[in-house]
Amino acid sequence: HIMPLSRFTFIVKAPGYSPDVHRSTLVSEHFTTVIVGVANFETAVLVAKEQAQSGTQLIELCGGFTQEEASQIRLQMPSTLPVGVVSYTAEQEAELARLFA
């Protein structure tokens, strides 16, 4: 029995973010999105575990996380909970490089 996606978590990593302060929940009749800001990988792991306990069905990490970090988080989640990371094409990465120069 496949349960339709109704609860999603997005974790954003940036300097100065704290999950206690930088958190927002978007709720509709059919869908809930939780957006949480973290300053580092270690805090992201804690937030991911908390969200898994809260019943999120999918965790997506912002492009500030590496594939390796996403894999490390994924290994600590239930096997039924997908964890992905936003990625960009080579052309988009070149454009992003200007933002982070």
C-alpha cells in the first residue's frame, strides 16, 4: 500500500542559521512542508532525525550539502525515508560560482 506524499522536509544550510529560530511550516489541507535552517552538517543530522520521528516522508537538502553528506544522513534514517540533495547542471554551477566567489 503506497501512501501519497503529504509531509516533506527541506533543510537549508547557511552561516548563522539555527533550527530553533530558522524554521517554518507551510500547511494546507493536503500537504505539510517543514523548512529548517541549520549552520552545519551535525545540526542537519539532528534535524533530519527529529523530522523522521515526526513522520516526514521525504527529506531534501539544499545545494550547500554534498552528495557524501546526503549519503551520511540517509544511512541514519529509516530505509523507507528518501533523502536527496538539490543538484545543478555544470552550466548552473558556473553561474552559482559567481554568487559564492
